Amino acid sequence: MGFRWRDLFVAAASLVFVWCKVRPHIPLEIEDHIAALVRALFARVTPYVTVTIDEHAGDTTFGGRSELYLAAESYLGATCSAGARRLRADLADGSDRVSLAVADNEEVVDVFRGGGARMWWRKTAKTRSFFFAWTRRNDADEERRAYELTFHRRHRDLVEAAYLPHVLAAGRAAAVRNRQRRLFTNTASEDGGAWSHVKLDHPATFAKLAMDPAKKQEIIDDLEMFRNGKDYYAKVGKAWKRGYLLYGPPGTGKSTMIAAMANFLDYDVYDLELTAVKNNTELRKLFIETTGKSVIVVEDIDCSLDLTGERIIVFTTNHKDELDPALIRRGRMDMRIEMSYCRFQAFKVLAKNYLDIDDHELFPEIRRLLDEEVDVTPADVAENLMPRSNKRDVHATLANLIVTLNKVPLMMAEDNMASTVGSDDRGGSSNDQDDGKEVSRR
């Protein structure tokens, strides 16, 4: 009598039925030995290796869940979810962003290094093998989840040395992108913490930032160097931090620059108000409660701060020349960024943002005024480009901007006259001027 699949299925079903009956009477120790024996026998006839990443194993500092498990979940959601038939949608705590994760018992394939190594991932609802998953002892066991990574044994060294570190790093980065960034201020929170926070929803990006393109690219390159420079900083023995000094008149975009930096790096922002800090002990407590990968903003820099850790520290001032040179030395403020008045190249960014144009017949006159005649902040130019009605007339908007720019000399003359009269009335010098003015005639 020949081989029949029907007989094989009957035998398998009978074996499973017997196992379900006898399993509750087998001590766990013996059951584990049986499971190990089955895995060993299976390993002898297959060239594949399986690595299990349990949800609650190893470093469980993330709400009782393994960091590697969470990294694998984020990595697969960002990299391999397109090949999955079933997905799970999650909303991160405090976030408006929906992220996708591989559903339970779903399998996806990842190709590493140009197709040289294929990796099979499966999210299981428990850590036991398939054979022993047919019955469960209790609900706690039923809730255990894991990711199983299967690969050919010839890729074992590659997996240990390169692939798993790649999954960890890429998964961490994906998790950071998906989370809701926050803006912290050093006012007491409801839970007694030193910082309170709100969502950081500022839409600023470097693409929309109105400033000289060459200067903008220099800043982007410096941030890229910092973000990818952890190993280099460790090699040279320096703390992984970078200090930036933003200086310039009010309205030149310092706050927008900070938001663009945070969005570029996917960092939280800590706005440190030093006038609310009573002593050095309180200051140290504030720093301890900040997270890594954060932008710390110090708007009053008449003090010396020594910060360590993977951070961006941004100092702002309206009057750089009045600062103590010790405060702006290299190592504390590694890059000095002048937030200057709006010149024509910066105006072109604003024109694209607000009017969706790259060129216009009135651009030459605007170039002449901004580059040769008038000092005006990007904030003032942007205000003049805002539409006044639902019907947007580009030509009329630019013409009105030119009229406004031509009025600047008269406005400044009137302000200087008022300032002179006020100074004389107070017995002050007639040369005193209002440092807070945002537009001026060159």
C-alpha cells in the first residue's frame, strides 16, 4: 500500500490529541526538556537558525518591555510593513502620529545588504514553539509575545556583528520619529517634576527658513556631523554635545531656527528660564531631569553653564558684543550664527512659502531695496506677504511690499526724532537710539 497524506494527517492529529491530554500532568521541567529535544531534532534537519527576542527579557526599562523588542517592532513597522498582510495601528503616548506594527503571527521578509542575506521575521503570541502553542496553561502565558528572526546559518556572524546592531539603531531612530516631540519649560509640573511640557507642533523646517542658502547649508552640515558623530566624540574624549550661539536683532528668526533644528534632529526642546532658577542645586536638578537628544535653549547667557550628554545647547542674545568673551569661547559655543536682516536670497524663500513663486518682474526692485537700501527683519517681510483676503493677488502683494520698504527711511527718521526729543526731555544724550527697532536705513 502506497504512502497517503491522509494517514499522515490522521497520525499528526492523534499525536496532538494525546499531547493535549497528557500535558497538564507533565511537570514543567520535563516539558521544557521535551521541547528542547524537539528543537534539537529539528535543528539537525534544517540549515536555518532562529533567534527569539522576547517582549519581557533583558533591559526592561521601557514600561517593562525589552528595548530590543521595541526597537525590532519600530524597525519592522518602518522597513518591512509594506510586505505584511496584517498590521496593527498604534498611537504613541501623547502623539498625533499613527504608526504601523506587524500583527501577531504575521511573517515578513527583510533583505539585508543588497539581497545578500534574507531575514525572516515572525511576531508570535508566545515564546513556545509551534507544536507546544496548541494548548496553553494560563492567560499570562497566552499574553507573552516575541519576535522570531530566522536566517540561514551561514549568515550567523553577519547577524550578530552587523544586522542586529542595524535593527537596534534603525529601530531607535524610527521610534524617535514616531513619537510626539515636546516643548519643556522649567515650571513645576502637576506630578511634581521640575519641567512641565506641551506638544511641540512648530512647523519650521530648514527648507522654509528665510536665510542665506550657503549659511543655512553650513548649519545643516554641522548638525549632521553632530548627529552622526557619537563614535568620533568618544574617540577624541569629548562630551557628545554641541553649542550654538544665535545672535541678531529681534524678529530675525532665532526662535524659528531653534524649532527647525529640533525638527531636523527629532529632538525635544527644553526652554530654560534662568531667572526662575534659585541656585546651582536647582539648576543641576533641572539638567538631571532632561532627556538625551534634546535641544536646551538658554536665552539669558550671563552665566557659565557646563552641560554634558548628547545634547544641543542653543544660546540666544540680541547683543553679542556685550557678552563676556569667556561665555562664547569654543567648547561652550562651538558655532556662532548671526540671524541677520532679510536679504534678497532669504526673501526668495519667503516668496516661495507665502506666494508659491520663484520669480516675478518686481523681484529686481525688491533685490535692490533689500540688498542695498533697507534693513528689515524676515518677520516684517513675512507679515507683508500674508494674504489679506481669500483672493491672492501676487503682483499687488509685491507692489505693496515695495511701498512699505520705501517708507522705511521716513519711519526711521520719525522714530529717531522722537527718540531725540525724549532724550533731551530727560536730560539724556541726543545720540541715544532705540535698540529694539527691527528695521533701519543703512
